[in-house]
Amino acid sequence: MDAAHMNLLYHTEVRWLSKGNVLKRVLDLKEETTEFLKLQKRTHWDDLFENHEWITRLCYLCDIFERLNTLNLSFQGKDSNIMDFVDKLSAFQAMLDLWRNKINSGRITMFSHLCSYVEDCEISISEALQNDIVTHLQSLKDEFSRYFPETTKSKFNLVRNPFLAKIDDCIHDNHDAAQEDFIKLVNDSGAETLYSRVDLPSFWSSVLGSYLIVSQIALKLLIPFPSTYLCEAAFSSMLVIKTKARNRLDVEPDLRCA
């Protein structure tokens, strides 16, 4: 049928990015799918694909899942840390508020698939859909707020750039010793030069021996895993190494190499 794709995709819960990809593929192949359903005499389904209200809802779902997938993918990577995680999460929550306000005023340009479909068909989104989108965006915001604990960003200042941080940003059980350690660090010109040349984990690891307390404060934020990416990467490596033909293999040494 000269379609852009050879087949539709199935959604599986195991592959957590698949839902957005499935919706996008259905939207891309809506004409071909409609024709197929007509040939199969599935009238209760092909009627939906010719219903503007139903298609606009599908377009919105494609757009919002695409945004969520982009957010999920941005959390991946070996060098990610909690500070980056919190920044991206805060930005996404702020965008949810922005999108909700724009939808309330009738603007949909931030949702590309929905906007393109509405312009191509020369229609406008219904009031019911507009209200549903606003409600859904608010529920997403509420769920993000419930699931992720609120974090005070001020404690990141010391870790991100100790040479621009304030002494009050240095919070530790041994408060006096930590502040003294901080003053010594910010007046160390060699450490400042090192900071400008290496990444944060390397910098704080390098000054750990000289400024123990301040470095411990920083490493408590840099060491924890912000997502399950490294675990998932390890499982993927294990599937390649430990096949059915090598199911008795002790995989731990090989995983360390991988």
C-alpha cells in the first residue's frame, strides 16, 4: 500500500517505551489501517478511524507519550546524577503547567501531531477534549509530585560549584569542621584550576584526601543512581553473554568486563 511502515507494533509492558511507539505507528498508518478494517468488515473499528474526535484524542496521546519518552531517555546514561535528574524533572513539571495554561486558552502548537491534524482537517478541538487534556495534564503533575519527593536545590550549590557557593550551603553533622574544610577548599587555587578541567565526579574524588568532609557531602549526591539505567544495561549485557547454549556460565566476571 506504499505505506511508510511495513507493519503495526504490539505494546508490551516489559518494554516501557513501546506504548508511545505503538500509538505513533497507529497514527502514521491510520489510512492503511482504516482500509484494512473495512476489508475485514470491522465497521465498529473503522468508524473510529474516520471520527475526528477519536483521532484528535489519539494525536494528543501520541504527543504526550512522546514527551514522556523523551524525558525517560534523558535520564539514561552512565554519568547522570541526582542533580541532573531533579533539574529535568522540575523543568518537565513546569512545562505541564505551561501546556495546561495554553490549552485553557485554546493553543495547541506545543502538541505537534494534534496541531498538524487539526490544521490539515481544518477543524478545531472540542471543548470536551480540551477539558480532558487539562485534567490529564493536571493529573500527571499531581502524580509526579506524589511519586518524586520534593528536593531543596540549594544543597546542590556546593556540589555544582564550590567556588561560587556560600558557606551556608555547607551543611553537615559536624557543622564547624565542614565550614572550615569549605573555606580551605575555596581558597585553594590548585583545586580551582582542577575544577575547571575535569568533570564533577573526578574533581570531588581528587580532593577527597585533602578536604574529606566537604567531599563526602558532594559524593553523597553524586554516587547514588538516579534511575535504573545501569541495571537495565547490565541485564542487556547478560542476555548477550549468557545464552541458552551457555546457561551454566558464571557470568559475573564477564559482566564486569562488559
